[in-house]
Amino acid sequence: MQAIKKITIVRHNLMGNDELSENENIVNEIFYDDHGNETERLNYNFGGEVEEHIIVKYDNNHAVEERLEIGGEVTERTTRTFDDKGKVLTEERHYMEGGSDVISFTYEGDNLVLKQVIDTDEEEGEKEIWEYENNKLRRTVAYNLFGNLESEKVYEYEDDGLLSEITETSFRDELPEKTVSIFNEKGNLTVEKRYDNKGRLVARTTVQYLENGKPHLFEEENVRGKKVTTLEYDEAGNNITREENDQDGQRLSYVERTFDESGNMLSAEIVMEPSLQTPGQHYRLEYKYEY
């Protein structure tokens, strides 16, 4: 199979319009090297002008430098170093106004145990810690630049070693908000429950799967009501439709996709129904490939 060299994504506005060329505009142009790595991305605004230009350089198949250009000027630049196994060791973010933050990564064997930010003044900033037991991830914690605990994740496993539950606690104004994710015997997420800082259940999402393991039905309940999202697939396993409805069966959004024989997306038609907060949208994205 030939390697993809470039993908051009074109948006066709269908809201109240015929499919005329003046209702088309390029959204993205994405370029790839011979290894399938993304080397360049151009993001366009509705006026057809380049809004962002992202360039990625590789060494030994590792992304060692990324640049973001806006208006022809470099606004962000990130450089990375890697070890001989391909694990990232440092990431330095260079800022247009001067100075940089350096992020260091520490490992025990193949397990990442520490991610630490050091700012321009060589002061410690944000930090993340990973804790393991018998080579299984048990807990992650994140601290903000003031050293305050920002979030915590606790991982639980069945006797056979499969992940059964993740409890994530985030701290907003030092008050904890919790999300509990429950997994089935195949490792698929089946229930997600969210609690406010008083421990009250405020949202619940359940997921149903097809026999082939693909997610099929998402039911989300919160204080505003219920929302149901249904996914359908073709024989190759590609997700061809996604429909979102409210508790009364009224459609909120709909996405229909087409694919080629290799599983590459050819088009995606998106309908966003109007609401009290947002206007409606109806457009199609067309994916053009160059090899």
C-alpha cells in the first residue's frame, strides 16, 4: 500500500446553500514523511488564509523539534531529547518573548515515574508523579506550579490483573470533585460517575458494546436531563454514523462518514441542530489524499 504524502481537508458549507464552489474552503493541509510521521500542518480560517503553520522535524524517527508559526512568525518552539530506546528525556519550550521551560522525564526501567517542569528562573514548576506496584500503575498525582495538589488518579485491578476501576479526584479551590470509571472484564469502560465537591452524584454515563467490542450506545444523565449517543459501523469496523438525541428523542447532532477500502476517511457530513445557546450547523468535510 502506498504511503500517504498529503491530506487536504475541504469544508463544504451546506447550511441553506447549494453545493457550489464558493461555499468551499480548505480547513487543513497535512504532510507526511516516508515513515508516516506528520511533518507539517497548515490550518486555515474561513477566509482561506493560513491561521497556523506547524512544522515538525524528526531525527531517527523521533519528533525532536516542533514549531508553531502564526502570521509568518514563530510563536512557540519545542525541542526534545530521547534515549536510545526512544523514550523522551527532556522537552524544552522556547517562548517568543524569551526564556524557556524545561520538562524532564524520569524512568524506573520502562516506567515513567516523574515529569518535572523547571522554568526560566530555574524554579520548580508543575510536577506529575506515577506510582507502580508489581509493574502496574497504581496512582498518579499532579501538582501545580505552587506545589499544591491539583489531581489524583487511583487505579484498581481484578485478581487476574485487568483494570477494574479508576478514581480521579480534581481539586478546584481546594475542594475535591471526583470521577469514577468502571471497566468490564474485557477492559472496556462501562460506567462513568461524576460527583461534585459535596460528594453528590451529578452525572452518570453508561456505555453498551456490540459483540465485536465496539462501543454502540452512550447514555448520559445529568442535572439538565438525559442524552443518548448511538454509533453504527460498516463491515470493516469503521464508524459510519454517530447520532446524538435528547431525552425526548429529538436529534441534537448527526455525523455520517464514508471510507475507502483501506479505511481512510473520505468524507464526514456533520449536522448540529440549533439550540437556545448555539446556532445550527450543516457542513461536509472532504478528505483528499496524495500518495
